[in-house]
Amino acid sequence: MAKAKPLRAGTIERPKSLTELVKEHIRNRIIDGELKLGEALSENVLAAQLGISKTPVREALLQLKLEGLVDIQPQRGSFVFTMNPKEMEEFCDYRIILETAALRSALENDEAGLVPALETRAKKMLKAVEENDLAAYRRIDTDYHRQILQRAQNSYLLNAHAQLELKIQALRAHVTQRDRTIEVSLQEHFDIIKLLKEGLSDAALAVLANHIRSASRDYRALSEEGVSLG
């Protein structure tokens, strides 16, 4: 009888636990903007919607708290995270520090690969806008910025930014809900590419910084207009 071949490492994937599936479900609803900033997250309601017990929901919310997407308040319950305008301003300032440093490093380490990668994604963003697919636009927007971090070839920058990325996606879904905001944002993505092609890296860095800071301005404007920020 022929001997069975030994299994090679990595040939079997561990199935996701119910808690992991619930976590992904809630996370996606937050970063897609379906669950609004500051919205209450009822364990009973979520469990009923998913047709499961409350235990995996509770465990999923605890894990999402560690990711910064959920705020669990004793005696009050669980809520989607939110920020006041000042916190949003500080958050954007931190992003600027990380992403401008990453862009400088990416230009030093992989300028030849960076510019085409950004251009490919900007064109896809334009197509998504033309098709009115804002969810796709936001996903590609995330990948555009991720390209800068990845091509910086600095694991510390990449890891620091990765800790922010889920919040960035959720905030982006909240802020980019107007045609004007999307139109300006898209143009800035193309402006960065144009300046990089022309060798004007300092100008590209300035556009990137303004692009990130504009999220804080738009967030504050929504707050002043009385739009719920949670």
C-alpha cells in the first residue's frame, strides 16, 4: 500500500471562528459607513440580525474595541467610535506626519514604481466616480495611500499607519458623502501624480498634506452644519 504523502505546511487553512466572522461583518458595516459614527451597537439587535447568540457578538465588539472602531462604555453599552473636531484635527496632523515621511522615503526607494501605481489607482477612482460607485472609490482611495506607505519600505511607518487605516476608512465614508468633497479629493490625487512626474516633490508633499488636512476641515464643517458626528 502506498504511503500517504505528508501534508505540507500551509496547505490547510483554519476555518474562521464565528466571532471572527461577526467581527468582519460589523467592521465592514462601520468602514462602509452603514453604521454611523457614535451609533449604538446593541448586542441583542446584532445577534438577532445575524441569527446567532449574543456571545460571539460581545466577543467581536471587544476585539473591535482593540482596533479602535468601537467604544465600550460601562453601564451604557457599545458604540461606533466618534471624534470631536479637535480630535479629528489631531488625527489628520498625525496622518500628515506619517504619510509625508512615507512619500519622501518612497521617492528615494521606489520612485519608478510609485508613480505608475498611484496613476493606475487614480484612474480607477475616476472610473468609480463616473459609475457612481462610492464604495469602490473609497476602497481604491485607501489603496492609493497604502501604495505610498508600502513603497516607503519602512516597516515602522507601515505598521504605524496600519493602526490608523480602519479609522481612516470609516472617517472617509462619513466625510466623502458630497459631490464637492469627492471632486476635490479626486483632483488632488491626480495633482500629486502630476507634480511627481514633473519632479516637484516638495509641491507634491504640500498637496498631500493639504489633501489629508481637508478631511479635518470637511469634518468640522459638517459638525457646524449640524450633521450628526455621533
